[in-house]
Amino acid sequence: MTEYRSFAYEDDFSNGNWKRESPDNGRTWGEWSDVHNEVFQYVDGTEADEILCHNWEPDLYDPASGRFVTCGMQRYFIGGHVEAYRKEWSEGGDDARDHSYLISQKPGEKAEYQLIRFEECDEYDPANPRNKDYLYKSNSYFGDIRFASNGDLLFPVGASIGACCRILGLDVNEVFPSCPQIMCGMILVRAHWNGSAYELSYSKPVVLNDLQSSRGVCEPCVAELTSGRIIVVIRGSNVQSAAWNTRIDPCAPGFKWYCYSSDGGKTFSPAMPWVFDTREVVYSSATLSTFFRSTKNGRLYWIGNITDPVETYGNYPRYPLYICEVNEQHGCLVKETLTEIDTRWESDSKLVQLSNFSLLENRETLKLEIRLARIGMKSIPGKGHDLYSETWLYEIGFPV
């Protein structure tokens, strides 16, 4: 078992990273080792450019290849992260450039990195780091990675809305005129092991226009149902921002969106608000969510925030956190199984975040372990965010 710890005093940035290992399923642990230089670096030969890597260590074992795999991301900051983020949030600037990679590693060997290249572009070259043919093409935000029933790997990425529209033959200025330089659509990547390497194929893109979701597609997650249907659930947003020239209606609700594929992930239905099997809509703030299939009972579950439809605006509120079983025929949520994992406590700020978590299925107990950073517990609404956080562990057991 490997545990990772991050320290942050800035939004969307890691200021410190450590890891430690346990040889006995968490009973005893080794010492923490500093790995910050493995995920962050200054770029030589530039004016203080920086690189931050996310999800960079393979942790899912693929029996087809005998390798550990993950979908990771390199974020390149032109001029450094402080200025790049300032421009993005206050001007709609696009100096934070994302690229996703399929990372695979055979035990005892060096990791290999395959650029998720859904349009022709150069590879990253440390000798020419500001090469525009790399920085401004095939930009994407990494997604979670799951197995298909045939053993292939599936992972959705938030792909540049401009690239998605070019592939679809659409004019991005008609689909997403407000701030296309920083927003995304969705492309599902399928990785097939051919005996010596992973062959990558890409779905037809899925896009939301800026009247549906002011931030387009964010943090998509994927699952293949026992019916064979592949569903992708999307973090949308109803936030309004003058810096991004957003066009969304001020009374637009906040949903989790979803789309599905019946041809193995080559094409998808248009994205629509996600629903329960009761036809009730899944209202949700703009937060991460994910799927989990239990080894104990084989059932598929979704974990994420379901929020008050009147209060839902942008990224908030980020509570309660729920788990719910997924209907394996169609991909809707089974309302009668909806279970609250946690919610805001009386001592918490209304800005507390129950949305930053990781999952681990304990191989001995087959319980699901959720490690969650309760960021913003001490924030004061209207006076900015306090990033103080406690990390809580939740254990969830499942019926047979």
C-alpha cells in the first residue's frame, strides 16, 4: 500500500508532496519521502516557466500487459503558476497548458509516457519547451481510468473545446463563443494492448455549449455497464464570470450531465442532465465525482455531491457527499439506494468542501476506503477561503 500526502497554500497547486509505503496493508508504515521534485519543476531556458504533474505514478494493474497504468497530466505554466492562474481567473488567459498521458510501467523498469494525441502535434521537448505545436494542440485535462469488459482501458479526457469543434466540423465561436481558449469538451480514449504496446483510439467528441454549462466539460468519469453501455458523467457549471464573458442564464440550474455510448465508445449521445430512476434530476455543484465497482458484490456505484437545486451555484455547496448504486441497464441512479456519506457539520463553514477525495478498495476486507480532505472548514463566507483542512477516512461496507 502506498499513501500520498500533499500540502497546498494556493488553490490548484501542490506546494509539497510526500509518499510512504506499507508492506502489510496499512498496519505499519515506512518513513515519508519527499517527492515534490518528481511532480514539480522549473523549466530551464525560459522566463520562470513551471511544470506541475498530476497523477503521475501508475497504480492500476493491467493483467493484459503486466504493467501498472494511470492517466496523468502535465500542466505547463507559461511565466509561472502565480501569473498564469491570475490571468486565467481574472482575464480568461490561457497560459496554463494541459496535456494528458497514458503512463505505464513494468515492475522494475522505467515508466513510459504516451501523449493523448487526438490531433496532430509535437511531443514535449525540454530543449524547446515553448514550442507552440505542443503547447496549443491536443490540450486535455486527465480523467479517471477503468477497464472495459474486453480488458481494454477506458479513460475520458476534458479535451480543448476548440479541438473538439474542429474534429466535429463545427465553428467554436457558435458553440462556445464566451471563453473557448480555456474550456473543454469530452473525448473518450480506449487503450488496447497489442502484445508490445498500447494502441490508442479516440471517440467522437461530446460538447456542451456555453448556455448549458458556462465551463463546458470538466472532470468526466466513465463506467461500462453490464448491459454493454458506456456512460460518462460530467461536471458542468452554472457560474457567471465577467472575466470569461459567460453567457449562461442567471437562473440556470446546476446539474451533473451525462452521455452514453452503445457502440463501444466510438460515438456518444448528446449530453443531458443526469437522472435517477424516478426521473428526478441529479442537481449538483461543479465538483468532482467518480464510479466504483465493488469486488464483493460486483455492483456499480457513483460517489459525488448532490446539492440543493436552489443553492447550487458554481462550485458550491460542496456537501452533502453521497454514494448511490447505478442502474446497469441504462446508467441512471437508483434512488432508493441513495446514502449520505457525510455532510456539513455545525462547526463547519458553509464553504467546507466534501469533494476532494480518493478511493481505495481494501483487498482484505473488500470495504471501500474514502480519504477526503475537508478543505475550507474554517472559511468565512464573503471574506475569502481558508485552506485549512483535516483529512478524514470513511469506510463503507457492501451487501453481498
